[in-house]
Amino acid sequence: MIAAKVPAYAAQLETPDVRDVLSARSSQLDPASALELGLLSPLGQVSPPPSSRYLLIDALDESLAWQGQTDSIVRLLAFSD
């Protein structure tokens, strides 16, 4: 949804490195890198908006356990600084 409203972020998501880390296989094997390198880092490359914004991550309950994975986005966010 952010990419639809912020063209600079959409462009960041289209780079080969980001596309690779966000691929289904890569994100399943290393969800921490997918979050950091595939979503947060590209967002950090975009100029900040003139006012405060919030990042909402929906459907966290659906990501608690996925095909026997021990890591989840909920766990990653809980241990983020």
C-alpha cells in the first residue's frame, strides 16, 4: 500500500536485490532479512514525509506460525530495537 502512494518507495522495491530478498523462498528461509532488507531499508531510502506517519502491519495473527517456522514477523517485531 505504501508503494502505491509513494513512487520512490515503489522504485526501491523493484531493484533486483530487494526483489530477491522478498521472493517467497528467501523470505521463508530468512524472514528477518526480508523485513529489514526488503521493507524497512528501502523505506529508509525515501525522503521522509512533511508530517508524522505510522506504519501499520495487518494480519499479524496470520503470521504467528507458518509451515512449522519458528520465526515470524510478530517475533521479529517484538525483538526489534
